[in-house]
Amino acid sequence: EEGANSSKEFLDFPVGQMAAVETASKTYMQIIESSTLVGEVVRELKLDQEPPEATGDSLLARTLAPVRAAISEIRDYLNDVVAIVKYGRLLKDDSFTKAVKHVTKGLALKSDEDTYVFEIHYSDKKPQTAAAVANTAARLFITYMEKIRSSEAQYSSDHLRSELERSRKRLVSAQQDLENYK
């Protein structure tokens, strides 16, 4: 009969489907997708810097280079036209902002239900870049969470230390009151 009732209950009281675990996983995923963490990924991997042009000595490479440059210029021009139509003016992003937007667009996060486990996926034309972005995002997230936990532990330690000092003072005062009473 336990399997027949799929709703979640706590002390015979129905609990919503949004468990604390799911909330934590979603919070973690929002941290990973944040522009702050993505910006750190971009900085660390230098994704805002243009890769050096691969120029070959072959006739085909020399012929295709101007075509690629022309296609890139046309793409930039069309993006500018879309921005003017959309916003009424030209909004140019710097290379860092473009890289952050590109990485954010390629990130895909998926959480496993009722667990703290989630997957980080990143899609890119270059498999090495995709792996580097996913791994760097995971490492930076872990580092961030370690700092948060360390900060919380330090706060708790400081709080307990001050509470211990207050208790010690009360004990000394009570001992003195006891001695004075005798």
C-alpha cells in the first residue's frame, strides 16, 4: 500500500512536491548559470580573446580566408541591424560580454530528482572547449561552495566562542554569588 500513495507526507501531513533537496539543486544550478561564475569561466579559459587565425600555406586556405572574413563581417552587420530594429539603437557588447553570453547559451544543467546530484553539459564546436568549460564550471562551483561552507563554519565558531565566553562569565558570577552567600 505504501507504493499506492505517491504523494509525499511528513508525520501524516501532506507535503508539497518541492522537496528541500530539489530546491537546493535548483539553487546550485542558478549559481552555476550566474553571470559571475560564467564570467570566471570565461576569464580563466580566456574565452573572450580571439583565437589566433589558423592560416595555412595551401591555396585553399589562402582562398577561404577572405571568404570567412567576409562571412564574419556580414554576420556582424546583420546582428547590428537586428539590434537597431529591436532597440532603436546599436548596442555593442565587448568581447567579454559576448563570451559570457555565448557560454551561458551553451550551458545545460539537469538535476536528478530527489537528489543533490546534477549534470553540467556544455555544447561547443570544439570538444576540447566543451570539456574545459564544463570542468572549469564544476571546479569553480565546488570552490565557491567550499568558501561558503568555510565562512559559515567560521561564523558558527565565532558565535559559539562568544556564547562560551558569556556562559563562563555567568558561571564565575554564579560561583561568586554562591561564595558570598555562604
